[in-house]
Amino acid sequence: MPDALTLTAPGPDGQERSVRLSSPDKVVWPATHRGGAITKAGLAAYLEAVAEPMLRGLADRPVTLQRVRGGIEGEEFYSKNPPKGVPEWSRTTPVTYPSGRSHDQLVVDDLATLLWTAQMGTVTWHPWPVRTGDNDHPDEVRIDLDPQPGRAYRDVVEAARGLREVMEQVGLTPFVKTTGSRGVHVFAPVVPSLEFLDVRHAVIGIARELERRLPDLVTTAWWKEERGERVFVDFNQATRDRTLAAAWSPRILPGAPVSVPVTWEQLGEVTPADLTVHTVPDWLAEHGDPWRAMHDQPGDIGAAHALWEADLERGLGELNFPPDHPKMPGEPPRVQPSKKVAEHWDEEGNRVG
């Protein structure tokens, strides 16, 4: 294979653009029992095969790039600032982080930009749950079901089906996908009426209701020592600057697994580890994209947020934010419960003494 390939693909205006792919034979995923090695050129070919549905989930959104140097066994890092050398035909959009700091992030609207990000070592694409016209009000509710050690995939499927019932009962239409790992992602389109903090509270309301219904299976406990073997409903994926892997995006894991949208009927039938860069193009050709019409009828998030408000009246308050997030009003102490000394903390979760 030559030292570089020149790929041609439509840019944001539909005009054909040239993208240089250097070191096309560089191995990104080493061979495993699930398939041969996947090179940089192989990743580009995969992106071309799934571009239509993948771009539906990426386009018009800020995107964080999860990149590698030396393939998945090398250095891994996240790019929030656009990488150097962004093509002049690509675009960016300003986003604000929990710290109040703002800067531009790349928007991946088209195949040419998608291929260029692969040239820059991107393996997993993480779109924000907002559109560029309003980067402060999410148009998607996203919930990550994270199984703790001791739980099988079938347990996550059971939790996801319970979550589906809760979400439908508050007027949302949930869509589901594999994560490329052991968990499940559940998304729901919403009218972008609430800011990030309120959306997070709505997700906490949903999560607590699910926990009440399935207390032996799921948990909202932020601290791992309190989760046991239950499935963690990761409410903090709804926090500003938190993102989940895009639909159809590969993951930085051995075997090149992919986060694949499935129907609710398929969820319990698929083996997520079998959905890889090698197999997903054929899967897509056979089954199509179950998320094609996701945003045709967005739901109203108000009833989900009312679950949070009802819990406030029951005496249930704020839950912990991620450790890199500024301390928030009413947040519990940021210390493991087993290490907490009660008299060292006030009612607002601030250290005293």
C-alpha cells in the first residue's frame, strides 16, 4: 500500500473534497479471534460504509474526538479543541463548559470531515446532545446503563426494558443501542426546552423511579462501594460536557466493537461483541437504521422533570456531580461514604473544621 491515500468525499456543501490519509496500512486494532487487524484504511472504509446513519447522529452537533497515537494499544486522549489543520470547509461551534470557559468544538456534518478526523487518529466520536443553534438546551435525553461486576448482559437488557417503561410513561420515546462494551445506552429525543442542569435532574427523576421498581437490579449510587452487583443508572451522562459514543461509532477496545442502534426486539437477541467494524456494514445493510426517524417526534421532558420535583418533596435531593465539575448547591460530600466523618461536613456538603 502507498505511503498515503487520497480519498474523495462530499463536504458540507455537497462539493467533493479531497482528504489525505497518511500511513493507510498502520494498524489501529490488532487482530483477535473475532477478526483480522484493522488498519487506518480499513477504518476509513468502515466510515464510508456507515456514513449515512452515523452522520445523522453527528451532524449539527459539537463533537469531542477520542483519538489514539499508535493504534488502540498506544496513547489515548480526547480532543475538545479542534485538532490543528481543520479543513477550511469544515465548521466549528462555540460551547460552554461547567467551569464557564468557552471555546469552539468541531462539527462533523459530512463524510469528508468524518474521514479527516479519522486521519487525525480519531477512533470514537462523542457528539454533544445539543444542536449548534442552541448549545445550552439538549434535544436528547441520554442514559447509560452500566453493569457492575457480577452482572451479565441479560441483566442490562432487563434493566433497559424497565427503563423503557418508565420513560414511555412520562411521554418519552426511548431508542436503544449497544455500547460496544458491556452496557446499554438509551436515548430519547426531546424538545430543547430545559438547560443541562434541569435535564440532568429529569434523568435523576427517571433513574430513581426505575430504582424503586427494580431495587435489586438497578442503582443510582454514585459511589462504587455502594452499588454492589447492580446495574448503575449513570445520571451524570446528562451533565454538561459529558458525552456518549455516537451511534455506529467504533470503540477503543480489542476486537473493534461498535456501538450499534438496535430495535427493542433485537436488544435481547444480539451479542454485542459480535457487532464490530468487520461485521456492522453487513448488519446495517441487512437491518437498516432503527434510529432513522428518531427526531421526527421529539417528546416533552416536563413530566420527567416532575419526577425530580416529586422526589424533592419526598426529601430526596441532589446527587454527586463528576469530580471535575464545580461544586454545586446541595451536592452531597465528595468523599467515599466509608471514609466520611459526619462532623467534618455541613448540610450543603462542604467540608468544615
